[in-house]
Amino acid sequence: MMEFIYKIASDQEEYEQIYQLNYKTFVEEIPQHGQNERQLLIDRFDGENTYIIAKWRNEVVGMIAVRATRPFSLDQKIENLDEILPTDARPCEIRLLSVKESFRMSPVFFRLCELLVSYCLEHNYNMALISGVDKQIPLYKKIGFIPFGEIVASGQARFQPMYLTKEQFESSTKVFKRMLARFSKPKKPISFLPGPVQMHPAVQEALAFSSISHRDQIFTKELKEVQNRLSRLTGAKFTDLAVGTGTLANDIVAAQLQSLRGKGLILAAGEFGYRLINHADRFHLNYLTIEKQWNEPINLIEIRQVLMDNPDITWLWTVHCETSTGYVFDLPAIEQLCSTAGVELCVDACSSVGIIPVSFQNLLFATSVSGKGLGSYPGLAIIFHREPIISNPDIPRYLDLGLYHNTDSVPFTHSSNLVKALRVAMDNMNLLNIENNAAAIRRFLEKESYPFAGDDSYSPGIITIQLPANLSSKDLGDYLKQKHIYTSYESQYLVDRNWLQISLMGHHSEDELQILQTELAYAKEAFSVNSRAL
């Protein structure tokens, strides 16, 4: 998959950009020529030059000029140049090597040189001459150029005459491969997964602290601090933590719902709503459902009607943010419906706590996890509840919320490392940053004509790209993974729908967000994606 196009310049637009890049490099950056109002620098040998260029999309980002007509520019800098060259030399001169500053950490320079080697061999040149900027002499030597003669001045710039032979041409491919291999060494991965999320460096450092006993007073104090902060964040009266995942947290809630009289109502419009139904089935709960196609909103009127038609419904269970789509249920409105009908509300908030404002003050139960919106490592299941809970011997011990509640969340072995990491992660939470980042990504996707689910009312923590049938979400995800950017696309429910998700849960720097956007733009070129295709 080519991210750039390397070619011989052929049309007027390319030449105009060459003149602009020439000016930027050899007037503004290397003060070899005087300034002019047009900010264009047309080489004196322009009509004889062949320009090898690198283009990113429609932008010329790098160039090399090749010319074989004598006199060379070096003829004017070095007297009796021919006496220095071998008698069988068939030289060309390489000039005006330039790469835009923002692309100098990319493979552009090496790929230009690779194409240059091929071009010279094809035209039977057995020696290439260059005036190398003195600061770049080590780089030219790595390619195979050999200096000769004295350094010469031109304007305020200084140049070293150098040459490359046919034999060095032919062996240079190995040099390029070594350079490109070093350039392509593994980069630091960037995670845009909904779990495990990308963590703040301080969170990673916190996990590395030496473990302490779950009976140690230092640990119990830190755990209590985390519980209190979670309660303040959500408005919940009680917060308990267990070692486990969101699945465990929801199993714990399902075990509690067994003791409620009446039947329930479960809302499902995506993968995680349907998982709540599976939880209920495994605990043999009595319930009704409102089920919709993925990403299809559940109308409040429908909920009200079901509650009115079934007065024996005593509890309602729903996700807050449906992770599989990013859809956010109108929790305050659902809470109001439940309050009017005398129905207890329970919520899976694994993908909303730490991402969007929540209020669990009046909810019977709510669940979350450490490894999503809160920005820490996975491994802590969080259960919020409104009422004190009494231990129930009919519930398996690990699922008995009463055991956790009556032992300050430490009925069994706990993890001091995970608790410390969660506390530090909460120090670095910033809901406004996540919201702003999501808005920027959505603007970018709109500009690049990538279709995505929903609008600003959807969660800022999950953005779902809905690719058309002629493009593969797996190909796009694999492409990004090759660039060490990890997105969510391999779950079967995403594969089936040709969706790819970008999660902004956790900690992302501006540079990392820019890298994501750049690679998505590159991918668009690689897959020939255009607005008409989308």
C-alpha cells in the first residue's frame, strides 16, 4: 500500500509546486538566492532538468533534479572538473534535493534516492555529481557519495562536491534497504481501543509500585479514597469494588435482581444491551424486552407504553452508552419514566463513567470498570448502589454484593496495584478534553468523507466508522495496526457490520491524535477512498 506517489514531474501544477519548494529551501532555509515577491525560484537549468518528485495526495513534498547537459553547475565552481573525473565517466549532475520539513522524518528522502538510482542506471550514467550542503555530508556518505575537492561557497551556503559511481549505484539498493529497515523499526503503539485503553504515563508508573497486602491499613485507606471519589463523581451513595471485569459487575447486579419481586424490562439496541439479556437468562430472571436493530434509538414513548401495559414490571435494566455504536440513552428521561411508574432503574455504565457526566443518586444499581472511561488498567469491577446490601447465602460468594458492602469491598484478596493505578487515573481524568478531541475527530472524518454513526449527541468516547460494502473495515484496521495504531475492528459484531471504532477513552496527546488523522488520510489514498465511493 503506497502512501506516497514517486514520479517524474510532468504537469504545470507540479512544476509550480517545485518552484515554490525550491524557493522555500534555497532562499528561505538555505540562503543561496535572493528573495522575490512571487516566492518562486525557477532554476537556471529548468528547461534541461528532469525532476523526480514525491507527492502526498496532490502536494509535492520532495524533489531531486537530474541533468546531464554540460556545463554543470560544478563546472563553474571547480576549475578543470574533467581532469578530476575518470576518462570513461558518463556523469549526470544531481541538484536541488529538497524535502518539506514536515516530511523529513518519513521515508520520502530515501525513496527519492531509490528512484534516482533507477533513473540513472536506466539512462546509462555511470557517475553522479552533487554539491552537498556541508551540514548533510554524513547523510550523503551513507548513501555512497564520496567527497572530492574543496568546499565551495554560494551565497551564504557552503557545499561539498561529491560523486557516486556506477558500482556504488548498483550496490546502493542494499544501503537503502538497511536505512528503510531502521526507519521502519517498531514505533510506540497508540491505542484507540475501548479496552485496554491508552493510559497516562503516571498510571503506568503507579501499577509498577510494590504490591502490599489487602489487609494493610495503607491499602484500605487508599481503597476508601477511591470509593469516595467514585461516589462523588457519580452521585452514588455506595460504591464497591471487586477484582474482575464489567461482566462480573453485571453478574453481581443480576444476582441482586433475583430477589426483587415482579418482572423486569431490558432495553437492547446493540451488542451490550443484548448481553444484559444474556445475563438475565443465566440467572433465570423474569423479564420483558424492547429490542431494536443496532444503532436504532429506543423511543421513550415505547418505554412508557410497555411500563403502562405491564404494571407488574418492577425494574428496568439498560446500558447508558452502547459501546458497540456509541449511542447514549437518555438516562434522565428514562429515570423520570421509571420514577413515575414506580420502577427501579439499573444501568450498565461501563463506557460512560469518566467520559460523560452521570448521576446515579436515584438508581438502584449501576456498574462500571477501571479499564474504560476511567482510564486505568482493566481488572476492577465497580458496583454503585443506592441501598445498603445484606449478604445473601443463596448467592455464590464471589457474586454476593453484600459480602463486599459489609467488608469495605475487601471480602477476598484485592489488588493494591490496580487500586493505586485507578486512583492516579482519576487524577488525570478530563471530560472536556475527551469531548473536544471527539469533536475534532468528527470534523476530520466529515472533511475526509468517512461515514460515521451518530452526531454530537453520541458518546465522545466511541466513534464508529461505518464503511461501505466496497471497502473493508478489516483492511483498514490491519493497515492502521501496521502503523502501530490500534483501533477496534476485530470483534465479530464489528466485522459483521463492516465497522471500525475509534475510542477516545483514556489518555491521548495532541500528537497522537494528529498521527491518527494523518494515517487515516493516508489510508484513504491507499484504498482509493473518495467522496463518491463513500
